[in-house]
Amino acid sequence: MTKKMWGGRFKKKTDPLVEEFTKSIDYDYKLAKYDVLGSIMHVLILKKSSLITNKEAEKLGSALKKIYNRIEKKKFAIDRKAEDIHTNIQNAIEKELGSLALKLHTARSRNDQVLFDLKLFCAAELNNIQGLSLALMESLKTVCKKAKGIIIPGYTHLQHAQLVYLSDYLGSFIEMLERDNKRLENIKNSMKLTLGAGALAGTPIDAKLYKKEAKGIKIEPTTNPIDTVSDRDFVIEILSMLSILGMHLSRLAEDLIIWSTKEFNFVELDDAFATGSSLMPQKKNPDVLELIRGYTGTLNGNLISVLTMMKGLSLGYNRDMQLDKPPLFSSFEIIAQELQILAKLVERLAWNRRVIKKRIEEDEALYATDLVYYLIKKGVPFKRAHDIIGKLVKFSLDKGRKIKGMKDTELAKFSNKFKHSEIARLLDPLVSVKSRISIKR
Ligand code: ARG
């Protein structure tokens, strides 16, 4: 292991098993850029509080900027033997500046450093997710436009219920994504970026000096450093929001899986977004959609993992908290991939208009509720109308008789309010969907 950020009070070398077990560099290397940004801010504060001279600040600042540029250009070599990214970067600065680098950690602890880095990382990732979900919404809007006029059976309990526009069905996913976006926005706005907590007790630097705004990053002084270093609410909130978002995507995935079966055949996936079978040559499988459905397990697990890790932790930093990162990184990655894939996949869906139309024609019961409204308009109370139509539908199904083909005399056995000519006009998909005017289109 390379040089540690501690060690003075230790006589023995750390056991290699302990080094391996405790290190986080294998995943927290992702925080490199944000760690350097935090250090750049910290140098300015040390200068203002006269803990380092202007000249020292300048040297530290330019060494940090060099490292920052190297990270940006992917030329910064992550030291996999370092305990964590904070140690890795501290060692890199020491290599660059020698003893001056030893002043950088003045009035700072990895406990507030890691929190600062993680919040900056989250802010960037949240923006990324927001952009990707807006792109998926755009794709869904395009699909809605292309699907104009397609009427599908709407389902409850996965049974035919009432006719709906396909665009209204898809539009409901846009609404879900809008709610997800609101949740995301709220988290972004409530995530306070603080400095000055130190290990847990604050620092000897005036709180005013921690108030800073530079390059779009707004830093505030901590108001309670014990809480600041102990808080991982933002991680849990993000994981919860990503879980809900993933659950929404899994519901879209599930319907597309069902609709692309031979039995439904409403839609066909583009070849580029389907997979085959190693044994059965005819197969075209929706593996992508199944994984989107399956990953909800990982997303929910990630949330539960951090919630459980935090439960009952005594106040102050505990090393347990290092374990917030793998689940957080995992959920961000999964959702980013899912949003990107779905944006392409939905745009390339081929809708089988002919099959959908036929399926609707086969099932007059889809108009049952419309027929109830017809009787209500003629003064029949709802409950009675419900009963009459129930009997009519049962008769039609049992006898294999189309309601549309029934004469006035036959219809009169159920209600004398029925008129064949009116019923025939009513049993039309377009008339049905257009009669529902409570939908804002
Ligand atoms: N790798 C640690 C984490 O991710 C950084 C903070 C370590 N602090 C400490 N006191 N050991 O949480």
C-alpha cells in the first residue's frame, strides 16, 4: 500500500488483509475530479484565513489544477494501492510539491471531504439523469405523434376494460417521468454543499470564510458539523428516486414484453433491440426489456442496502458509511443505461395496427361501459343500467350474438330504451374514445 494519510501513532505495519478489506479506491476513484475541486476551494479558504501564505496558495492551486486537467484528459493514473481517492490525490500533490503539500489537509478531514466530493458527484449525475429522462420523454412524445389514431384495448387486471388511445397510454409514462423529474429537482435543490465540518466538531476557521460561490458551485458553512458528517439522507433520497424511476421503466418494459408475444402481437421490437436463442433459431427475445424489469431488484436492493447500513449508526462518521458508494454508483449507472436504451427502443417499435384493430373488433364487451352511459342519458339509474348491460353482454357471449347485429325487438328484452340504429353508431372505437372528455389532450 502507498503512503497513508495517518500512521503516526502506529508502531506496526497494517496487515495486508486489512488494507485490502478497508480500501475504497476501487470505486471511489470516480470522485477524483470532485476531490480536487474541493481542495481548490479549501486552498482559497486556508489563504483567506491566513493559515497559508498567498504564495503557498498559488503553488497549491496550480498543482491542483494540473491534476484536475490530467483527470479530465484521463491521464491521471489512479493508484490502486492507495487507501482511497483522497489519499491518492494527496500523495500526487506531495509528489508534485513536496513538503508544502503537507499543509493542504489543515482544518480538514476525510469525513467532510468525502461528503463534499460525493455531493458534487451526485449533482453532476443528477443533471445527467435529468437530461437522459428528458430525452426519453421526447422520444415518447415522438412515438405518441406517430401512433396518432391507434386505439387499443385499455386493461385493468390485465383484462379488456375500455378502449383508449395508444398515445394516452404512452403519455402516462411521460407523466411518470415528469413526477420523477420533480423528485430529482427537489433533491438537487435541497442538497446543501458544505465545508467546515472538519472531522465532526468544526474548525478554527471563521464560518463566513466557508461561504463561497465559484463556477456554479455554491458552498455554505456547516450549521452543525456533527450532523453534516453523519448525514447520508441525500444518498437515500437519490436511491429512492432512482428506484421509483426504475419501477416506472419496468412497467413500460413489462407491457412491451406482453404486447410483443405471439398471443398479443401488438408490437414488434426492432432487431437491433432484441436478442436470439442459442438453440431455437426462430426466437426473437425481449432480453433488454427483461433486464430493465429485472434491474428493479438491484435498484431496490441498493436502496435497502444504504438504509440498513445507516440504521442505528452512532452519530459522527463511521467507516460503515464508505459502503454508501457502490450501491449509489450502481443505481446511477443502471438508470442512465436504461433511459438511453429505452429512448431508442421506443422510437423503433413497429405497431401492428391491423392486429390491434382486429382484436378490438373481436370484443364488443369493450363498449359495455359506453352502453351504460347510453342508458344513463336516457334516464336509467346507473345501477340498473349496469345490471342491464351486464345481462346483455352475458347473453351476447353465451349465444355468440353480436350486439351490433341485434334488432330493436331483441334489444327490447333487456330495455325498451335501446334503439338498434343508435347502438350501431355507438359501437365504434373512435366514438368510444372521443366520448371520454375528461382527458386533457
Ligand atoms: N473512504 C472513506 C469513505 O468513503 C473516506 C472517509 C474516511 N474517513 C475515515 N475517518 N476513515 O467513507
